[in-house]
Amino acid sequence: MASDEALTARAPVYVVQRTSGWGGLGRDLRELWQQRELLLTFTKRTVVVRYKQTVLGIGWAILQPFFLMVVFALFFNRLGHASSAGIPYPIFAYAGLLPWTFFATSMTQAAQSLVNNQHMLRKIYFPRLIFPISTILTALVDLAVASSLLFGMMTYYGVYPEAIRLVALPAIVLLAVVTALGIGLWLSALNVAYRDVQYVVPFLAQAWLFATPAVYVGTTFSKPWSTVLGLNPMQGVVASFRWSLLGSARPPGLMLAVSAAVGAVLLTSGIVFFRRLERSFADIV
Amino acid sequence: MSDVAVSAEGLYKRYRIGQRGNYRVLRDVLAEAIKLPVRARSGTAHESARYLWALNDVSFEVAEGEILGIIGPNGAGKSTLLKILSRITEPTEGVAKLYGRVGALLEVGTGFHLELTGRENVFLNGTILGMRRTEIVAKFDEIVEFAGVQRHIDTPLKFYSSGMQVRLGFAIAAFLEPEILVVDEVLTVGDLAFQERCLGKMGEVASGGRTVLFVSHNMSAILARCPRSLLLEAGKLVYDGPSEESVARYVSASQMTGGAWLTERRKRKGTGSARITSLRLEDTSGNLCPSPATGQTVRFVLDYEAQPGANLKELVVNIVISEHGGRGLLSFMSQVAGPGLRDVPRVGRVYCSVPQLPLMPGHYNVKCLMVLGSEVADKVHQAGSLIVSEGDFFGTDRLPPHADYYGPVLVAQDWSVEPLAESAAI
């Protein structure tokens, strides 16, 4: 049909072939950027669908961490007399549970994101990263909504942050996003091949909660150990989140640096692992 | 000669046969992922596992603005080819170069969410198919009107009838304007008139200089729309040329094929205590009858092989003729039509004679099913297709005008008239 001269000169828009190694990352990220509309549409869909046919709607985004806070306030503070570093316990716990809930929701939903959309994996192509990323954006929306209660509580208890510390807040949230995405990429890709992952995730989330000072004071450890605790990136996130908003604890410093490094490693390795398995998603999901 | 839009060079796609995950353990996946990419993939123990080549050295080119048909029996690799071109899956070997933005339509309404309204779903599905938001906004009214769902556009999709859902999905797809459009057999669902409108709309797309690759089992649609077609069989490209020739070869080669075809079929169900190895249609003199005529005397010939030790007391064979949508039309059932097949040999051949093939000219699906003991031993959902040509069923040289309205099945009938006593009162 087409003659040889037709083959010359023009470069193909896309070459489909077996990808190998680490190559093509730049192209993938460019595509992801081109498809940002799809990413936003997906996120919107998830937010809308999640609260359809519920009476309280997006109010659940507040109620979930709120109820957790009430439970912990009763058992830890009233019965267990847990210390809260001089801050009213409810606001202390809520400020820890906010980033924690964001992280736990992100991780759980991201782990399911590919399997839940397996039908789409088999029928259409777009960058697969969109699935886990959009679940994290969704959780971010919840976080923003739930934050409103925190600001209310801060006014009620008269706890006001220093303006200079608030500047760090976006960076702290970014670290939570990086960590959640990193672990989410690992779990979602593994879940495609091994549905065992979906049974492991709830335990993982529970264990991780106990390892994170969301509802207790984490700075009771002496110097070298508090730095080691930073190996759990959520440790750094929660401690810094409180430091930034409630202004109680000492600045997290070295521990935060360790957390940030671990978060970066999680995300990088997550991207690499995800991309290596990505090519087989449609075949094995 | 115009430019090339798609060029495929030596495409291979390998799938592992059998249950996924049987020999792939977590350790392997992790090891594979962190293995240095520079290290050559050495032959591992896995190489000995059984593989199936869904595509086996397929090369072709499509010129810009061309409408290319892709035909072949089930399992020939048509869908795999489309999945590679639309980047859903990667080829095991080979390269496909795409000279333009590809839009793939392997299914109608991908990503539709029942809780969302029609409006929200148009945006969702449109974006998934690769349309820009501004593009959807511009075409929104046209899409809704085309689907005929104006009154329900702000109603959640779950309150739509299934027909309305399909129409909405089609309408969005019909307004897709990629440079290269890849369409699977999605156009077989929904009502016929609406399908025609969609195909027409897509035809406009093609006449606008766009390239279309079109997989179908509907030979008349292929002949009407695609000047050139690829014929695939068992993963191989067996013919590439004018559609008349491709269709003719497909019809003669694949209808009720004999030989080993069914032994290699992957998509089958049943316990496997016996396998249908071939199913074919013969005429009265025992020759293969690839395209029988309406009213012709034919017989189905089914070869089977049971496992040693299988219960051979009673064998039940069902051959079901169905429409392409899947609705059954006519069955040949050994346990219903006679005393049944008892004390059968372990390896044998079953005949079912049909004195007059009672089907209107057209294209049908054949399913077959075998029961041994009380278990379904083997079930092949799409054992083959049956193309019935025009013939004389009633001995009158006449047939109903068409099957769409009058139905696809014919029954021998006697007509007569007799006088009644006229009523005195009138």
C-alpha cells in the first residue's frame, strides 16, 4: 500500500514497543502533565461519588477524624492520663489525627486504585499513575475540609500559631503527600499481581498508627532515638504539623530531615517499581 | 500516495497459559523490578512454562485516511492487536509506529459511573477517551441530542435504561476526533438504526482524512466500509488486501472449520474430562460445507476425546446457534431430540443430521457443549460462525424478505383455506 517514500522524513508521534529498563520516565511525566485534566476529572468523580447518597455528604471528612479524636480523648486522656505536652488534649489529638487520617486514607485507597479500576486498565490507555495520584488528591480534599474544624478548635481553645511557622505547613503536607504516594505506588502495583495486599493494608495502617505519635506525645525519647524515629516519615509529618500549628514541641529539625529523606526514597522507589510492573497491568490484572 | 499513519513491524505478543500466579511468586516480582536493566534477560526456569502467541509476526502499514478492516475467528489476535496499537498492553517483540494521536474505542462508555448524572458522565467518559474539556463543552449539546437523552441529562445514570446508557456512550464516541481511530467490535450492541447513525458519523470522521482501524465480525459492515482488510488467524496475518478477498478467504477458511482448531481454543469452560476437538458442517456427500444454503441438508460432525477413566455411560451434546449479540435461536440437543447417546467410545465422532437447515441467510454464532456423567465436560462459547447463503427452504424458491423483521428461523408449514357457514343475520 504505502510506498517507501512515505516512510521517510516524518517522525512517529508514538512508538509502541517493549520498554525496558528505566528509560522513558521523562515521556511518562510529560504525558501525565498533558493528561492533568483527566486527573482532575477523576479526582472530582471520586469526591462526588464518595458522598453521593449520604445525608452528611462531605461532612464525613470532618466526622471521621473527629470521632477518632473523641475516642482517644476518652481513653487516652481521661482514663489513661496521657500527656499532651501542655496543649488541650482534644486539639492535640485532632492536630495529629488530621495528617494521619490523610495518610491512612491515601494509602488504603491508593492500594485499591488499580484493582478497583481494572476494567478501565483493560479497555483504555492513559498514564496509569493517574489512578493512585487521583486517590491522594481526593484525600487532600478531605484534609482541607477537615482542617476547618481544627481552625475552629484553635479559636475555641485560644491556641494561635506563629505566622512564621505556618510558612512551613505546605512543605509538611507535601512530605505527607510524598510518603503516601510512595507507599501507595508500591501497594497498588503489588495489588494487581497479588490481591493479598488488600488484606495486609488494614493491618499495616493500624500498626503504622501506633508507630506514629498521632495521639500521644512522641518526644519523650532522648536525642539519638528521636532521630531514629524519623525513619517513619509520618513521625516527622505529625510532629512538624503540630509544631507548625500549635507551637508546642521543639522544632523537629534532624528528625524531620530523616523523615524527608525516607519519604523521597519511598517515592522514587515507588515510581520505579510501579513503572516496571505497569507494562503488565493490563495482562495480569 | 499518502503518508503512513500506522506501521507495524514484526509484532509478537506472548501470553502465559494457565492460572495466573501459579509460578510467579512475590519474590520474583520484586527481584525482577530491582534487577539492573543492563543485565540481559537470561533464560530462566520460567521459559519452560507453556506460552501462547496471541500475535505472531504481524506486519502491516496503514495509510493516512485509510479505513482498514481487521477480521478473523475468535482468538485470532484481533483484540490483542488493537490493545497494542492503543497502548493498553505492550508487544513482546516488534514495533508499531503511530503517526498521530490515537483514540481507542474498545468498549462503549468506559468509566461510566452509575451514581453520576448523564452530564457528569459525558465529561468523565469524554476525558477518558482523550477529549479536552473545552472540546466536550463545545460538542456537549450535539452529543446529548445525538443520544436523545436531553430530558434526563441531569439524572443519575443508574436511572437510565440500558439502551439509553449505550446510546449515550455511543454518542460520546461518535464525536471523538483523533487522527487515528481504533474501533473494536463495540458496534454490535444497541439498536441497529442507532448503530448505523454512529457508523455514519464515524464515516464522516474517516472522510475527514482520519485513519480508522475497525475490527468486526460483521462482514457486510467490513465490505461496506473498509476497502482493505487484514485477515488474522491464530495470531498470524494470513492475508492483507482488498476486503472482498479477505472476507472470501475468511468465510471459506474459518466457518465450521475442521481439523485441530478447537483443541487450541483457550476460551472454554467445563471440567475437561472430555474435550471437543473439532466441530464442522458437512453436506450429504461428506464434504466440508463452509457456507451452507437455507434449506440444504447438512450434518454437524463433532469429534471428541475423553480422558481415560471418564464416565462414558451417557454423552450429551448440545449445539446452539445464536445471534451475534448472543441470544440463542436454535438448538440441537442429543438428549432432547432422541434416546440420547449411550455407552460411547472414549474417542469418537458424533453426527447430527439436519434434513433442512432452517436458517435465513445471514451470519450466526455456533456454541457447543458436552456433558459427560452429570458434569459439563467442555463448553466452547464461540465454536465458530456460520454463514448461511441464500437457498430454497420451502421448495417455492421464495423466502421472507429479511430476517430482521420476519425472524431468522424457518419452519416447514402447511397452508389451506376452507369455507365457513355464512352468518344468516348479516
